[in-house]
Amino acid sequence: MRGAKTPPNIPEPRQGIQTQVLQRRAGAWLIRAFQNTNGIPEAPFPTGPPADANRAAIEKLHQQDIAATLSRDPGALTDLWTEDAVRLGQGRPAEVGQRAIRESNERWSARPGVKVLTYVPETKDLTIWDGWAVEWGYFTGSYVESPGGEPTHARGTVLVVYKVYKKQPDGSWKAFRGMGTAG
């Protein structure tokens, strides 16, 4: 990165990987998370709680997502996101902030007769570092538009989900950025 300098009292990396999570705020890009690794054994990566604890907390978030989706509970679906979250979907405007996400969830949940029959997320990769996590994968599911209606199936490799999670002060995780594509 041009102009970037290693903070004082930290050895300069010899070779390694630089990872940044950026957020645009008030017209400027801010670094929300930054990790510079150099592969030196005495400087392990990542730092923080054991990966197993973080993975278990994110799996709990996944289970909450499944329960909220199956029940079509707009409040429970919204609680999975941070206050400053952004959700992107194909063919629709960005939902910026928890309030916009709640309004969208309420519109979806208010559709009469719709019932989610199955919802199965499949994580293909989850990378966790320093209070942040990035995940991508697929989901399959089925639903009916009206009681007694024929189930519609959504499955396979056409439904891709990409999420950035942010660790909360209580140790739980919430979605910070999310994007879903179809086709």
C-alpha cells in the first residue's frame, strides 16, 4: 500500500500478507481492520481467543439465522446484523443500516401464505482474524407461496453468499456486510 508505514516498535515485515477491511464513511475510506503478517514464528497470526471458540460462536450465529429464516421472524433476522451493517442483493438497492435491513425483513415476512420449508446454508470457507471473519458459501432451501402450494426449490451453485462478520463486545458475532447473488 502506498504511504503505509509500520508503527514504531513493530519489526518491519520481510515478506508476508497484508489484509485490510475498509469502510466508506462521510466520503472517505477508513481502515476498519488491518493485519500485517510476516511469518516470523514469534509473531503468531491470528491473535485473540482460540479459533475453536470463535468458530463455535459463528456457528451459533448460523443456527440463529436458520431458526429466524424458518420462522420468518423479522426481528430475529434483523438482530443478526450490526447497527452499521450493509446488505447487498442482486437487482435491488443496498440496505444500509440495521433499520433498512429490518424494513426489508418486515416486507418479506409480511407476504401472506409464504412458508419457508427448508433453509440449509453451506459454508465453503471461513477466515477469522482479530475480531473479524469473512465467509462465503451457498445455501439451499425450499418454500411455498401459499398453503397447499407446490414447493419452490432454491439450490445448488447459483446462490452464493458472502458475509463479513464483526465480533461484538460480549464475544458473539454479527453480520457487518453481506451480499447474495443468484445466477
